[in-house]
Amino acid sequence: MNVRSVDSLTPTERRELFDRDAGVKAVRDDVRGIVERVRTEGDVALREFAEEFDGVSVGNIDVTDRAERAFEGLDEERRTAIETAAGNVERFHERQVPEDWLADAGGGRELGRRFAPVESAGVYAPGGTAAYPSSVLMGVVPATVAGVEHVAVATPPADDLPAATLAAAHVAGADAVYQVGGAQAIGALAYGTETVSAVDRVVGPGNKYVTAAKAEVRDETTIDFLAGPSEVLVVADGTADTDAVAADLVAQAEHDPEAAVVCVTDDEEVAGAVASAVETHAAGREREETIRGALDNDASGVFHARSTSEAVLFAESYAPEHLSIQAEDAAALLDRIPSAGSAFLGRYSPVAAGDYATGTNHILPTGGGARRTGGLSVDTFLRSTTVQRLSESALADLRETVTTLATVEGLEAHAHSVDVRFDEE
């Protein structure tokens, strides 16, 4: 990777860095056709798309019964890893569960808020070039913690479905597992088929076809957010371990040739060392071709900033999915960068730890989405209802305010609905 200076970036280069495109527009028309066929043809379309896109002849779309067997068939090391990760994810998300409340607001008013889970949710777990049991855990566990009654997992079909993915669905508490992938999986979860039950909420990461499908069905069902290729941005100062920084960049590049990996530092020597170390850590990796694609991405690079403030401003403008801060006072810098999906502070907090085991969620906004929303959480699966109970005197106190504002807005019946309660007077 070459080192570029932040102040030398052209407007075009800045757009490529800060306005990252998930590629959804380019495939939207194709995806619309796929989703419509699933809506109208159901299981027939799912089986035909499995043949066309995955090269798999699907018998049973519902493979729920295979999940428990897959878990029992795993070696002890993998079972333990999945159970440990699931336990950590569960404990972290249990702290997010809000409590209902109803409080005295004074003057005879009681105001409150209550929470209820959606009734059903669908979690998409990518497949393709790798198995992602961790994505199953990150999607299913928060839903079960929230109290969702029916949680389904959809994952791409295969002649030999990844045992770890199925096992993770079992450990996480999924109620149904379907072997269906891509845009057609999102359509099935949104509209339902003869086999797949329609759900109230669809979540989970995926490629541009999955993302485009989520955009297509969001009038039918609620989605988490539109996520694109994975990202990491590392803010480093002169104290940073450049090998650790480089290793984090290479690890994220391993996901996808479209992944975006960035380091910004106010130390010119660190910038050069990171760029050199990236080449060393990328060489000989099993997925080196994918890594090289991401390193050459227009949204990737090593950047030298003239000051810490310029580095911080760059990071905030980038609004990364994963923010790693490897600096002397990482916590202070984090306070200045509110737009990030998940933050990792210090040398011993690699992004991979959050991807798999700390318990925080790795289903996060990309493409600058962190400016607008946070990652998947228990909140994703909850609905809230506000509650109010007024005494006669409390309504009397508010009567003039309500009727005056209702009159200003030309809503006379609103005012009447208050006045009628006092007509006997």
C-alpha cells in the first residue's frame, strides 16, 4: 500500500473514501425480478435459483432437524468455541434489555413506556466462499434475548452445508433453519413461501444482492440497515504497534475484495511502517487474492495527517464500520469520533476479537451508515409503546393548552374531545 497525505486528496478521491457505495444500484433491477418471482412462485423459485446461482439441487428447504445433529457431530474444540462465543454475546445483549416504566409526572399525570418484541425475525447468514457461524450467533442471540417468539435462519444451500453454521443456529436457539441464499432468501423471509414462514424483521449481513433485496422488501417487512462490504479504519499515533495495525488491516481485507481498509496517522514514520508491514502480512495468506483486491480498493489506503485533529476529522468523516484506535490516549480520541459502528481501543483489542468472542455485535452499519445508526442490538427486535394516565385535575390543567393548539391547527374535534369531558360543569 502507498502512503498518501490527507491534505493532498482530490475531491474525487475524497468521494471514493467517504461516500462508499455498496453496489446496490447496479443490481437493483435484477434483484427486483428475483424477489418478485419468490413472492409469486414460492418454493419453486427458491429451488430454481439454488440450481442457477448455487449449483445445488435442493430437496428439503427446511433443514432445522440437521442443526442439533450438526452440533453433536462437531469436535469438542469447535463446540466449546461456539458455546463460549454464544454465552458472551448473550451476556452482553442481556444488559441492553430495557425495563418498562410508569412514573408519576406530577399533577395527576402518570407517563411511561413499555417494550414488546416483534413476533418473528429472520437472520441471514452468508455462505459462499466461507462459513459464518459467528453471524448466526450475532443475529439470533439478540433476537432470543429480546423475546422474539420465532427466529429463523436462512443460509445459502450446499451439497454439504457447513456444520459449524448449523451448529451455531442450534446453540443460539433458532426455531427454523432454511437452506436458501442470496436475494431469494430475503424475498422468502419477507413474503413467505410454502416452506419458509414470513417474518416481521429481517436482519443480517450479505453481498450486494442481499443488500439490494433488503432495500426491495422493506415496505413489506422491517430490516436492520443496508450494509455493504466490510470496513476497518485504524487511527494510530507514534506509539502504535505497526505490525498489529497492519495485521488488523489484512484481517479485514480477507472478507471481500470490495472491503475497505484504512489507517490514518499523524506520524509519518508509522505510516510508512504500516504500509510496508501490510505487504509482509498479506503475503502467503490463504485468501491472498481477496486481500490484494481489498488493499487496492479506492476506499482503502494508509494516510498521513498533519495533526491528531486532522486524523480525527478524517476518521469521523469516514464513519467506519470498525474503528480501531491504537494510540496513547485511545479513550480520549474515541470521544471525538462518535460515528463508528464498533470501537476497539488499544493494542490488545483486535477487531477479530469483536467479530467472534467479546460479546459485542459484529452486524454493523457500513458505507458511512454509522453517521445515522448503530449496529444490531436487542433494540432491533423491540417495539415501544408510550403510556399515559391522567386524572381529571391533570386534564383540566392541560385543557387550555390542548384546545388552543388544536384550534391553531384547525382541528376543532380535537379540542372538543377534551371539552366534552367537562360539559357537565
